[in-house]
Amino acid sequence: MDKAIRAFIAVELSSAAVEELSSAQARLKTSGAEVKWTDPGCMHLTICFLGNISPSMVSAISGTLSNIAASVPAFKLKLEGIGAYPDRFSPKVIWAGVKDGMDSCKRLSLALKAPLKDLGIVLEDRKFSAHVTLGRVRGANKLDRLRQAIDSEAFSGLSQSNIDRVVLFESRLGPAGPSYTPLFKTRLAPHAP
């Protein structure tokens, strides 16, 4: 049997949006907290996390993704706000939120649920929350300073990302952090005028 692929479906951000996120990240890093910060080259917005899939499923998932994408219009994404999951008092994940494009992200996520389930993929049973992961907290050192940095970070992205495609990625975990390889890209429907 082929080795399982850790996979997810996401949309890619514009280079300008990534640059803005990197600047916000740099300001948060001054807290000195124990955080594994996301490499800017890996920043994206996850639509569906698929977990481990068989390589033989990539073709079927790609076909499903292509069909669903054709029914969801392209959209503009703008990021705003910095927060933490599960909350700022016990942060595990530091994220940037979505200002414009939230409804389109949700629509895409919901449209994929039933068809992916039909393929036998068990999706996480939690409410979709569009965000970009900036870092994962690795220890309790200097959490007060991290909280202060999050509270004082008035991030409001000026750049927008034109989201006209959706991507099936393979995620490989390594000592230096995860690396992502696109397995399939497909276009969304043309943007409504």
C-alpha cells in the first residue's frame, strides 16, 4: 500500500498580503514568547483539512474540487485582526483574521463537505473559521508579553488577494517545520460583475 499523504485544500494569498502578515509577525516576535512562527512562504488560508489520504484518492479529490470550484465565483480576500485559539489567555495558535471574503471562504468550505464525505474522507467536526496561521505556541515562557503584543497589534491589511483558484496541497512535516507541495490547482468560476 502507498504511503498516506497528509493533505489540505487552501487558497493562496497575494505576495503583498504575505508581506503585510510577515510585518505583523515580526512585531509579535518581539514578545520573545516560545512560538514556532509560520514561514511566510507557507502562509495560506485553509478551506478544508483532509488529514491522511491515500495517493490513489488524489485524482477523485481533484475531480471533486474542480466541480465545486466551478460553482463558486472568484472573490477578493482582505485580512484584518490578530487573535489566538482557543483564546488569548491560553493561546495555542496565533492567527490573522479575514475582513473581506469570509462568506466566500465559508461557501467553498461548505460546498466541499458532502462531496468529500462521499469519497470517504472524514473531515474535522468543527465550525469553519477562516484565518491564516501565523504561529503555534510551543511553551509557557513570556505568554504575558505575547498577550500584550496580540492586544496591541492593530493589524489591518491594506492589500487584497484576488482568489481565483483553489489548491489541493500535500503537507510534509519536518524538523524545520512543514513544507507544502501543490498536488492540484483549479480555477473558481469567473467573478460576478
